[in-house]
Amino acid sequence: MKVLVPVKRVIDFNIKPRVKADGTGVETAGVKMSMNPFDEIAVEEAVRLKEKGIATEVVAVSVGVQQAQDTLRTAMAMGADRAILVLTDVAVEPLGVAKILKALVAKESPDLVLLGKQAIDDDMNATGQMLAGLLGWAQGTFASRIEIADGRATVTREIDGGLETLTLTLPAIVTADLRLNEPRYASLPNIMKARKKPLETIAPADLGVDVTPRLTIVSVAEPPARQQGIKVESAADLVARLRNEAKVI
Amino acid sequence: MAVLVFLDHESGIIRQASRSAVTAARALGEVHALVTGDASVAEAAARIDGVAKVLRAAGAAAAHELAEPLAAVIADLAPAYSHIVAASGASGKNVLPRAAALLDVQPIPDVVSIVDADTFVRPIYAGSALATVRSSDAKKVLTVRASSFDPAPAEGGAAPIEQVTVPDGPALSEFVSIALSQSERPELESARVIVSGGRGMQNEENFKLLNPLADRLGAAIGASRAAVDAGFVPNDYQVGQTGKIVAPELYIAVGISGAIQHLAGMKDSKIIVAINKDPEAPIFQVADYGLVGDLFDILPQVEAALDKAG
């Protein structure tokens, strides 16, 4: 079974993003970039499937700028076998990414596409569902557990009220939630090995996909800041203020 | 043109967040509500103030709000609507992007403000920035943050109910089971008061120390990602960027340091209280009232002060 794992290069999750002074977006120049944390979980799960003998090949793919190669090398250091970079300077929206992935699925014929449930930059939480829609495949989103057996995937999903379990006919799309696994750190020997693994670069046009954005960014602004509060000295003072000042209890 | 709003329900009860989606949708046009489940769900939808028509997708294929058949239903109905809306919950986020793909539309998730029929404000980077985006798609597909729109009243409407057919297709996914957290407390997303615990609670047993305070205040109980990851409480307690987004009247953060992704889920609360032993914890930057100290000492003191005040 082949597993395709799309990964995105985003501002590192430890960095507080700064809004550009001209209000056109968030500053990325000179900012540390890393693999989207949810995608790391997806890579980890795919590699574990291979280690269990369920997956035979793990292919990482990224849509983005040249430096997204680094993200793909990280995926290969974690255990992906090879990688594909769909090179573009356009900030491709989930719809465009889903179309690119659909074209790659046609080329690669994976049985499972494992994605992070959302990217921590645009917080869209859409690509996996959209790819599933375009392919007409089953989807198991927000997964905290995956089991593959007899041509089906059993997926436990984190939903608003608790957990839901579904079975999906393969091929299928699964998106990873936080508690699916804890991704490994790539070891130095594996980082060295990853440098020699194959990385193919193609253009969206090679796949016949138009990635023109549908959304125009009118402006990006800082959210209104909360007014600095006060420190109270005691529990009694706190309760008194909640009652008399804030009037919330 | 009218607006189609998908109302999700849990155990037959329409989620309050979906009534907030009705309020958001009314700003865009006449609201038609799409529901699944028993007739009683459709009847409840018909009573919501502001709903002009209810479309009920009945039958096994539409049960459990499975994404594959529901997205197909929405795509079938879409030609009659300018906008397709749902609350930004697990169900809306599961179904709407799939429907959007079938319609060749880029969805707009987590809308917090509607500027006009094409232009919407949504948080990005865990709420570190607010993006105003304009869609060039002929049809808009959006999910809306319940904390940004008041819920439409559950009573007051008397909309007609129509059945809609679920398109035939292969059953790609099948429902196996559901495990809902059992709680007598209010839902996180609709609670007036929330008491939330973090890593500082130390373990599952200690986390229960929040119960008496929550009981006393009629509060829901939430948690930071750290507390959920550590297994103190189930996933549905999580407040934050990838958990629930809440904006209660009063949010009491106990032993929560205040990571950006947690603040993203609660910083629109009216009053925020932080109890933490680290005076430098980032949670104090958003707190209206901060109390520095050992939470295990402070919690009983707060309860005593509440009792004393009556």
C-alpha cells in the first residue's frame, strides 16, 4: 500500500507572527520556518504504517517555494521514501492544493492520503476534505487513531462532543489531529540519508492545474489588544471584584 | 437569493453554535436550514427564529452527518443559494470544505465578521492576525465562529419542512460508534462561565478539584491542550486554536500558562481570570484579574470567599 503525505512549510509554531506594517500580510522574511506540526503527525503515522508492514512506500509532497525542499527533506529524514515538490511562488489556496494533489494521486495511485488537519498559518482546515471531494473518496478527518485492515481504514475522530469511529473504504483521505501520535525527531544519520533520497520537482502547469487564488486579501491587521488587567492580592479580593466591579458572578 | 445553513445536531439537539450561524446568515439573505436526523430535529429547526424553510435530509445515508452524502446533498441544493453557511464546529468543518470542492469554490472558514456579501473577516495564525478577504467565487461557502454571533432564539419561528433526497452513491464511509463525554454541565460553547485547567493541575485526580468551583458557578469545564495531551481530561474539553473557541462572560484559567494557541480559543471572553504560580506566565497579559500563587491553596480560598459572599 502506498501512502501520500502532503506537507506544508509554515512559520515555526514557536514564533509569534508579526503583521506587516503595510497590512498586506504577515512577515515571513528572515523568520524561522518549519513543517506544519499537524503534517509532522501525518508523516509520523505514515512512517509507522510502513514500519508495521502495512505501507510499502511513503511519498511526501509539498506545494510551495524552493525552500519547501527543506520541509520535504525533514519528511524523508523522518522516514518518507521520496518526495515531490510542486514548485510555485503563488500562495496556493486549499482548493488549488487539492487540485494539484488530485493530479498527483492520478500519477501515483496511493491507497491512502494522510494530511495534517490544518496548517497553522492560514488555519483553513480544508485541504483534506476538498481532496476527498474532488476524488470522490471517503474521508476521515481529525483522526486520533487509525487502523488499516482488509481494505478498510477504521478511524477514530475527535468531534465536538467526544469521539466518533468510522470505517472508510480504501482508497481514502485521513487528516491527523493532535493526539494521533507524537512525531519522532529525525536522527542525524537519517538526516544524512534523507539528502540522498529522490526529490522530484514539477510545476503546477505540468499537472494542468490552475492555481489562481479565489480570495483576495483586502487587509491583514493585528486583532484589538485586550486592556492590561490587574493583579489581585487574595481570593477574597478576586471574588469581591468579580461581584462588584465586573458584575459577572 | 437565499442562504443555505447546515445545522448540526448532537443526540437530536441542534447545537447552539448552529443558531449563531443562523444569525450570521440572516445578514446575507433569507435563511433555509438543512438538517439530518429524526423529524424532531427538523421540527426544532423550524421553530428557530429567522429560519424561513427547513430542508430535511432523512434516511440512513444522511444519518450521523457523514461528509460524503451530506456534501453531495449540499452540492445538489447549491444552485438555489448565494451562500452556504455552517458553524465552525467539527461537523461543519468536516462537511463544508468537501461540498465547496464539489462546487469548485474556495471555502472561507472561521468567519468572525461579515463586511458584505463577498467580504469576510477571519483570524489567521491562531488569531495573531485578522485577515479581511474578498471572494471572487460565484457562490460563497463559509463557516462562522459561534463566539462572534449571538445565537438566534430557539423559539419564535414556524417554518415549513421539506424533504430532500440524498443522492445515491456508494457508501464510502460507515458509522461505527460514538463516545460522547457524559456531563451534567453546560456545553463549553454556550456556557456563561468556564473554569479551565492546564498542566498546573498536575494529574487527572487533581483536575477534579475544579469541579466544586464549576458547580458553584454553574460553569462548564475546559482545558488547555497540555492538559488534554497529558490525559487529564478528554479531547472535547480542549479550548484553543484547534479545540473549541469560546467567549463566555467569565473565563477562569487555572494553572494555564497561556500559550498562543490557547489564547486563540478564549481571548474574546468578557472577563478573564488567571490563577497561576508563575507571575511571568503569558496568561496574565490577557487576564483582567490575575492571582499569583499555588492553585491548590487558592482554589479552596476562592470557594470559601464565594460561600461567604453567599
